Amino acid sequence: MPATFRCLSSGQTVTFTLQHDIDSMKGHAGYVRVDEEGNEEPLQHDAVRTDTAFRAPTPQKRPGRPRKH
């Protein structure tokens, strides 16, 4: 019986069919099983992330020697 797990940080889902893989994922703290009833948490697609700081990109230097003037 296949089991589907969802990553808590990225939201990606992964499906495993082998029992060994399913048992090893049950102990993994970064994934939650989503195909069991009552175990899935609702996804918040419209939530605003507050942990990402946006700033202007830094200018990159060109590789090599400077030009002669």
C-alpha cells in the first residue's frame, strides 16, 4: 500500500511503495504522512512569510584584469 508524505519546510509531497521506506519516513521529523485521515494539517497558501529578508542585489565584479586607460 503506497504512502504519501509531505515536507514541512517546502510542502512537496513524496509517495513511497516499499514498506521499509514507509517505516523509515515515519520516524523522520521533517515529513508528515498525508494519506492517513486526521493526520493532515491544512495548508496555508495565502500566508505571508516573515522569515525571508529581501534586499537589493550586490553588484558583481567582472573577472580578470581591469582595462588600460
